[in-house]
Amino acid sequence: MVLQAFANACKRVLRANDTLALWGGEEFLLLMPQTRAADAELIVNRILEHVNTTAFQFDGAPVMITFSAGVAERDPAETMGQAVMRADRAMYTAKTAGRNRVMREPQAV
């Protein structure tokens, strides 16, 4: 129920051409075509703000949802898998830095 509530909250902020998908057990992958990393980071921060200010409830009790996110811009020379791995590294950096934040992975070299 929490994952579904999170996804619904995200959809209120995302653009029509963005795609949000469950990726693994409790992770989501957000694809944002033709979006620079800095712009994607701003959008994901808007999602974070929206989720942090939304009143979620479970069995009538308030529930706070937080998340950590990693952002990476895919370089044309790398595979989608490589870009996802860079975003995953950035997400773990965000978790290590205190959670409930967005971190951007440097551009591939």
C-alpha cells in the first residue's frame, strides 16, 4: 500500500512523457526522456517535496513516507544498464548522506 501511495503521489508531479516503474522489491526507476541531469534533479526534488508534504494514512493512522533518489543522465556512449548503475550509486550515496534526499551522479566519462 505504501508503494502504491508513493507511486500515485509521484504521478501528480511527473510530466506526460515520464515513465515510473517499480524496479526490484522497493525501488522505482524513473525514465525522463530528453531531460538533462540538472533538470531531472529539480523534478525529483519536487517529487520529494510533494511526498514529504502529503498526508498519507494507513488504517486511519498518519504515515510519513520518505525516499532517497539517485539521478544520472545517460550518455549516448553507455548502455541503459550502465546509466541505471550510476543512478543506483547516487541513490546509495543519498542514503549514506542521511536519507530522504536526491543526489546526482556525475556524467559518465
